[in-house]
Amino acid sequence: MKIWVGIDDTDSKKGMCTTYLCKLILERLENKGHRILGLPRLIRLNPNIPFKTRGNGAVSFLVETEDPRDLVDIVNEVILEYAELDEDLTDPGAVFVNAENDELLNVLFKFSKRAIRDVVSLDEALFIIGKYLIPHLKYKRGRGLIGALASVGAECEDYTLELLAYRKPENFGKKRIIERDSFFYADLLTYPKTWDTVDWGNDEVVCVPNSPDPVLFGIRGDDIKAVFDAFEVVKTEEVDKYQLFITNQGTDMHLIPEDEVYQLFENRSYILSGVVSEEPFEIEGGHVFFTIDTVFGDIKCAAFEPTKQFRRVIRKLKKGDKVIVYGSYKNETINLEKIQIVELKKIIREVNPVCPICGKRMESAGRNKGFRCKRCKTTSNKKEIIEIERDLEPGFYEVPPSARRHLSKPLIRMTNTNGEKHIFR
């Protein structure tokens, strides 16, 4: 029998990681004779959910087993042993879905799409579980059942890979020991088949977390060989375990096109086209704001301080520029993940005419008397109209790797684009 297992919400801000717990489960299942089919999946859900732990990721994997009860028992044992059950906001959930139930998988596909883009309630998850009699494990409030179902139902037409390396248990919570130059070297060798390993512009190693969880580092990419090549190059403290995941990271699956909605809702992410109606201004802290006129009215957009050099692009926008913005909608503001500058507004200015002899600008000859060059005695009756050159080019611009969200697609992965890609690597 083939069964999809989905798990979520086993971690807390103090430690643990659902991918690590997944790795432990996979090891125990294989030791007991259960067969794991393919790679496990790491599915990132709506990044704007207020009660998420960190990256709002759930895991799922496909098992072939002759003993479903033992499968459930092993998953239960590992969750009880390793999940952060003492933490108030940790509410694990696990589901076991018959992989041959096409009707249910279709329902879960639709549910998953909403969980990645929208806000889904626990009651909705429990309704599906009850209607289809899905075997499940619910701990405390069981909010993890939402992600567990969504991770099983997700269909990733576009997908990426992440190779996660885990620390030895005795090192959990301690400062990670890495040779940072080795990560930059790994990026040199494998980019663009791997990406977001480092941030060259801001001199940061991006793929090493700062939280107290078991993850030592994670290599993201589109090519299995390149991912493992980078893994072999980086130098760190001793790796205890590692696991390759198929994931929806770097796919923009969370973004909702404007033609699919009739109004904007908080805590969702959108792709909106518009015209700059209020020019950029900066507030204390280095955050830059501007406003665009859209089909939904005037919408404020923001490039916050962590987006670093991306703000230099935003500061150059002018009223009348046509843009397409990508980002999450919070507090009636689009938090920019990237922007496409579709068309720049021509900036026209009237200036005094140039003397045809000496090439210098003429001066006024008096009110309503035109212009003159005192030196050459030349005159002109009207000002010259010139176009001011813009220090900005149309095309796509993105935040740097250090500010990129898990789901946001790097420009290096965007192939069907009508416009130049200005990549902040």
C-alpha cells in the first residue's frame, strides 16, 4: 500500500525543525522495512501567516508499506520524542493519505493551493479529515494538520531542490562553526545551478541560519549534481546527517495575479501593475515608500531597510513610471520582493537656448524679450525643450539574497520574462 505522510508544526522559536524530524522518521521507517518512494518534499506555505514559527514549511513523503499501523506508530513515536510539545505555540499534526485515492488528492490539491496563497482555518482542515476519514495524529490544538494536508496535496509544476545538512545533537543551540570563504567558493563553482548560498553585494553567507534549530546549512538549486558539488566544497563543523528535499522554494507559488481577485486582502501576496502616483520618500530607519495607481486604487509599496541596494532602484522612480510589483500585502502596503519597471516616464524640462556660436546657454533679455548671448550678440525667442536622461533602465529588479523570502523566485530562475533582468547576486 502506498501512503502519503504529511507533517507540520513540530518546531518552535527555541529549537527543532520539521525537516530534521522528517529525516529521523525516514531513517526509522527504512530500518523497519518500510520503503520510501522518491524524495521527501518541503512545502512552504503562505509566508504571511502571523502564527508561523519561522519559514512556515511542512513536509511530506510517499511510503510503500505492508503495515500501515506500524507506519503511524513510528511517526507518533518520533513526534512525541522530538517535537517541541512543551512550547505554547507548537501544535503538531500528521496525516496519512491513501496515494491511490484520486478524489481526495484532488481535494487536497485545491486545499494546498489555498494554504500557500491564502489563509486557511483549522476547521477547514478538520472538515476534510472528517469527511474523508483520513487517519491522522493531532497534538494539542493540532494546527499542524493544515500544513500536513497541504504538503500532501501540493503539486509543484515548478520545483527546486534543497540539500539540508544537520548538526550533531550536542551542538544544537551553540554557535555554528563554518569557514565562510568556502561558501563563497562553492557559489563561484556552482552558480547559477545553485543560488542564494551567499550574498556577494552584502558580504553575507545566506544559507546558514541563525536560529537554534538542528540545521547547519542548506544548499538550494535546480541541479542535483551542482547542489552536491557545493555541499562537498563548503567547510563546517562535522555534519551529522543530511537530506535532499524537493521543494516549492524559489517558485513564486505564493503570489496571486491581480486578474484573479476583485479586492486585496491582508496577509496575502500579489502581482500588481500600476503607475507611480506618489514619488518615493524615505523614513527613519531607511525604509522607502511610494504609491502606485492600480485597478484597486492607490496602493502603497515599501522597500524596507533589509532590502539594502534594492532601495537605490526604488528611490529613482518618478511619477508616471509604469511598474509591476511583487510582494506581500500587510498593513495596506505591498512589501516588495521584486519589481518590473515596464516603462519610464519621460522627464521634460524647458531650458534657456544654446548660443549657436559659442555653445553656451543664453540669458534672459528681459521680460517677454526672449534670450540673448551678450558675447556673440545672438538672440532667440523661445526656450529649448530637452529630455532629462534617467539613471534607471526598464526591466526586472530583485531584493538581494539576504532579504529574499523562501518562496520568492530569484530572477536567475525567471526564464519567460519580457525585459532585462537586473540581478542582485
